Amino acid sequence: MRAVGAAEVAPTAYAWEIQAEGLKVRVGRRKMAVNGLDLSLGKGVHGLLGPNGAGKTTLIRALATVLRPAEGRLSLLGAPAGGHAGRRGLRRRIGYLPQNFGYYKRFTVREFVEYIAWLKEVSKEDIPGAVQRAIERVGLADRADDRMKTLSGGMVRRVGIAQAIVNDPDILLLDEPTAGLDPAQRVRFRELVQELGQDSCVLISTHLVEDVGTACSDVVLFAEGKLVFQGTPDELAAAGTAEHVGDSPIERGYSALLDHRPGQGAW
Ligand SMILES: Nc1ncnc2c1ncn2[C@@H]1O[C@H](COP(=O)(O)OP(=O)(O)OP(=O)(O)O)[C@@H](O)[C@H]1O
């Protein structure tokens, strides 16, 4: 029988995987793209919705410790996200798929995911197994030894998901992960994030309201840098009425909370 280490049986010492209080994050010189956010997220799959320019990417970048908050408090996995030493330890336990993720075109899929595993300080002996598992989970085992430049856009996005999960993160941040995926891949993606959400805190920024309805246990609606709503997909749907814009109850709920009515469509 395998010995169980103390760390595996110790109770989790924090209430929330992500906790923000009065969080403000600046982009450029003056723009406060996240402007006073109180948010607590635990394990599960959380959908982050909001109109263009709401501040979703900026929030995710701050949670990934790429951007430093201007004001307020941010705790990740029970630790303040501020200090240099703490950030390094946290990054090992965070998975992040940026909206536009960069990669080396000449790397094979396996080489690229291995490289990220190495950056995430996955132990040397665990890397081959972790990489193979991540590639299999996104359905790319048959392309593992192909160069990145030979993949389609949807496949590149799936490699992005593989690199984000290769370190079995406790916090997984996915910025528009389903952009470019075909319908069958989106269904598989939703199953995958539901599996991942059982043990970790998954935050998915998306414009596809249907992703939220089917994959997420919780919805965070963000507009103009502020939290507008947090609740279940059913609660979001209940906010809508027939007079609000949308093809589904969840879309109408979204429109209701942002006060979009027919004839008021705007870019
Ligand atoms: N480098 C920057 N300098 C100045 N303003 C910026 C910069 N980056 C983003 N912004 C502004 O900050 C706001 C939030 O942008 P952000 O990309 O976080 O929004 P978003 O919700 O992710 O949008 P989308 O859904 O379009 O991706 C927007 O008004 C955007 O124009």
C-alpha cells in the first residue's frame, strides 16, 4: 500500500482558492481596468462573462500574477499574491492559458508542453508522464510529435489547454479557451473542465454564454471593471425576461443584468 504523506491528509488551510478585496488593477498609465473587486472563488468551474473591454483579461492576468494589483488585497491559495518569493511558489500551482498565447513554431507539441512543465518546476522524473497525460486529455496524442506550425488554430488552442494543465494546477485560468474549437471539441472541453473543477478552482473567461450554462457551476459577470453578479447559471437565467435580448434564458439573464434591451444593440 502506498504511504500517504502528511501534506495529503492535512486540511486545506484556506477558505477560498482566490480571494480579492477591493482589488484594483491598472492597465496603461491611467486606466483602472479592474476597479474595486470583491470576489471569493473556491473549487469548481467558474465562468467569467462580460462585454468587450469589461476587464476580464486584466483580471485573469492579475490572478495569474502577471500584473501586479494597484490597490486592494489578493490572496491565492491562502497566500498574499504580492511578494516575489511567494509569487514563484504560487506560479507552480497555477495554470494559465492567455488570450493570445505565444509558442515556438518549430517545437513539437510534446517539446512545447515539456518546456512549460519545466518552467512550472514539475520534477524532472515526473515530466514525461505529466506531458503525455496533458496531451492525451486534450485529444492530441496522435499529433504529439508534430511541429506546432503544422497544427490548425483549434489544435493550437488545445495545446494551450494542455500546457495550462500539465502541472495539475490548483488554480486554472483559461482566457477564451473555446475560441476556435469546433462543436465536438467544445463538448469535450466542457467535460474536461468539469473533471478538473472537482479538485481545483477553474476560472474560464468566455463570450460563449452556452459554455457557461453547460460547464460552469458558478457565473461571475463583470462590467466596467466591477462585479455585476455572481451566482449559478440558473440564477443568471432567472434574471432575464422575454423583453431582454438573447436566444436562450442565460443570454436573456446576461442582457437583463447589463440592461440590454431590443433595439439597443451596440458595438
Ligand atoms: N495596455 C493598455 N493600455 C490602456 N488601456 C488598456 C490596455 N489594455 C487594456 N486596456 C483597456 O482596459 C479595459 C479592459 O480590457 P480587457 O482586455 O481586460 O477587457 P476584456 O473584458 O478582456 O475584453 P474582451 O472581451 O474584448 O477581450 C478596456 O477598456 C481596454 O481598452
